[in-house]
Amino acid sequence: MQRLKTRPQFQAALAGGTVSRTAHFALHRLSLTQPSDTCVTPGEQLGLAPSLEQALFDLPDVWLGAMVPKRWARRAVTRNAIKRQIYNVSQRFCVDLPVAVHVVRLRATFDRKAFISASSDHLKLAVRQELEQLFVHALHLDKRQEVRA
């Protein structure tokens, strides 16, 4: 699994569309096309430039990024804890995810009255459970689309 690093990579992934949502998170996906196995002559390479997505994501792999805006998680401790949970939970699901670019985005704040500590075990457990629900829902949709095709 590769990690997103640059702003254009995140912007391209967010433009791909939302695949799954929970109360606090959204999963965005941009599908990547597989490079062709045919041999290309130098004369044929002078045509159109590769698409933006191919230029940004040179490896055909599962790419993942985490967006935890300060707007929804004020404390850096909380933002970092949520990002760590995103990357840890996604490791379990990366085998089943399609070759695409994925961004998990925090889209709502966790109630500070319910989660008093910025990095409590209670908050980490709630984040982990919701992320697992997010990925399971996305994989379930993928399997339904495969059956229809």
C-alpha cells in the first residue's frame, strides 16, 4: 500500500467520488487504469500525454491518504491519533481493496463531552469501529457491483 503525499494527489482522489460514508468519515475513491502490456514504439509515444491520475500515481497499487482537518479535530493529539487509526485499520483491508486511490476524510467532529481526553482509549475504539464499518460497507458495495457485471 502506497501513501498519498502531495496536494494534487489528494485533490485527484477527492474528485473521484464518495464510495462510503459513516457518521464521522467518508471514503473517496479514484480508480486507476492498468498500464497496457503492449509494446509502444517511440513514434507512438508522441501522442497524448498520460492522464492526470496516471502521472500522479505511477505505481498500479492501492493508494491511501487520510484527511483530518483542524476544523473537526482541534487538538493535534486527536488528529494524529485518528490518522494512526485510519492507517492501522486500512492495513487489514488493503488486500481486499481494489487498485485505486482511496482517501479517508473526517467529516464531523467527535463530541468533546463524550470523549473528554484528546487521545483516550475510548475515542480510539470508537474511531476504529467506525472505520471498520466504513471499509466493510465499501467492500460490500464492490462485491455487489461485481455480481451485477
